[in-house]
Amino acid sequence: MPCSLARPLSWGTVSSSTSASGLAPIADAAPLSLCAREPHVPADRLVAEMVPPPRFDSVRFSTYIPDPNQPSQTEAVQVLEGFAAGLDGAGAAGGAKRGLFGFGKAKAKAAKAPAGPRGVYLDGGYGVGKTHLLASLWHATPAEPAKKAFGTFVELTNLVGALGFQQTVQTLSGHRLLCIDEFELDDPGDTVLVSTLLGKLVDAGVALAATSNTLPGKLGEGRFAAADFLREIQGLSAHFRTLRIDGEDYRHRGLPEAPAPFTDEQVTRAAHATAGASLDAFPQLLDHLAKVHPSRYGALTDGLKAVCLTDVRPVPDQSTALRLVVLADRLYDREVPVLASGLPFDQLFSEEMLNGGYRKKYFRAISRLTALARDAKSLVEPR
């Protein structure tokens, strides 16, 4: 079904003067549509884009602001700085010269890989700055960009799907560091695949860093019969030293309440008045996401300056909800504001979803979409 507005409006040419309602006039140029896009992403682009996204391109440890009431945040910065220093000269290319958690101290037997975990795992609730810290680690690691990789768990599994398992191992084995954001195990296939992949990369000397809302030993809990894959999960856990990061969601710390949804007319006018904005009806967008592989959601948003949605309503099922979570992550990574009419974003997911095995993903999506809705307020300004 093609995308359409819930309540079609007339797109006739209007004058440049302010409308009687005080809203910005509708421009002549029609906005873009996410539903009209079906991007195809070649495998080499997936590899080339394994770098921190635009939102985290300029972050550093020095720009992370720890909550003074949460000492674990300050501790995490200190440990990760030492982790980065320990990677100076380490890795597959040159052999391990420093211990990953030795805060840069050289070991007596430089030719051997350091004892203990070969990675660090940042565990904490949504909005405590885990991705900021992970991207800061990537930037601080003394290696050229081609020798370190950064991507979400979904992007990593998509890379395996695009390249094949052996080619992925070969491509990443020459890296010094692999950063995996939003690490989750949603099904048994992912568990076996990622356990095997990371084991081979660790054997090749690649250091690992990951973020998640779930402790390594609890991965998959509430999603599938994780007990049947305990060996794989425990194997994954053995690769990491876990750092717990406590705190509240920084995106909303001390900020005003999220803006209430706007009207269809306000959203439509803003879309027409904003160069590079898209305009879609939310139900039709959800239908369209089912036709596009999640690995392409980043490409789906290429060039967008804003996403405008009408008729936001609760998502109908879990599969749709999980696709929306991926889109929300890509929009947040790319700092694309989201202007919407209909229901507020905290009513997207049912109580059953928010109490189920994917609840942490849904709360993260609500948090990020709310932040993007706040960013979009400037698109609707009376003149």
C-alpha cells in the first residue's frame, strides 16, 4: 500500500505569507517519502560504514560528563582509557604488546596474548552514555580507522549475512579492535553465530568492546530457551570483563517533558517547509519497513534532514515493534529530528511488550524518539 496521509490535505500553491492559523505556509516542493525508498546496500559499503555514526563522530572521553552521584561512570572512563592505552601496538597485526587492563603497562612476554578477557563489556540502562563511551574508545584506540570497526549488533550479523561467515572472519581478523553497540541475542541462530565469530576473532588477536542493557550471562533471557545454549553464552561471557554503569537517562536528565504530538496540519506544513524532510503516514511506514531489510535502514534515511509522521499509533505486533526499534536507532545515530502527530511516543508499545523479553529495546526506542521529538520542535514555529 502506498504511503498516504491519514487525512489528505490540498497541496495547492500558496503565497509566502503566514496562514490564518499562524502556521508556516506550505511550500511548492513536495517532501520526500520513506515509503518510496527501497535502498540496496553493497557489502563493501557495510564494511566501510563500520565507524561511529555522525552523532558520535566527535565524542571523546573528555566530552563524557559523568553523573557525580554515580561513581561507576567515572570508573568506566578510567578503565576504558587504560583499555585504549593497552591496545597501543596490540592486535592481530603486531602481536599483543600490552595488557588490555594493565593501563598501558608492558608485559614481560610481549609476544603472547594477555591473560584474561580480551574485551570489555559495558552493562547499564538506556541513556547512561554507553555508546558515547564505546565511540570514545574507538577514537582513542591508536590505530588507523581501517584497523578498527564499530557497529551495532544488528549491523554485525548483517555483515555476516552479506559477506558470509568465513569472509567476515577474514575481513575483521586484521583489526585491532571491534566495537559492538547494543549487544543482544534474540534467537538461537544469533547465539551460535556470534559465539563462533567472536571466538575466532579473539584467537586472531582482535580486542572486543561491547555495550548492552543485559549482563553477558543473561543474554537471550526471556527471548528463547537460553538455557539450551548455555555453553555458547558462557563462552561469550568469557571474552569480556564486565563494567556496570549506573545512572539515569542523560537524554532526559533535567530536561522538560517531551513535546506533545502536533496536529496533522502542523506536521504536513513543516514537512513542506523543511528542505530534505520526509512525510509519511505512520501505519504505512510500518508496513513498508517489513519490505526493507533492517541492514538497509541506515541507507533508508540517507540525506534526510527531518522525518515527519502523521497518525502515530501503537505498533500492532512484536515483529513490527522490533523493526521500529532499529529505525529509531538509525535516526538517532544520524541526528534526524522526528516530528509527529497522533499518540506520543511513550504509547507506541503495549504493556505486554514493555514487560516482555524485549522491554529494554522498547524503552531505549522511546527514550531516543522522545529526544528526537524534542529536537523537532523548532520545525513548528508560529510566524
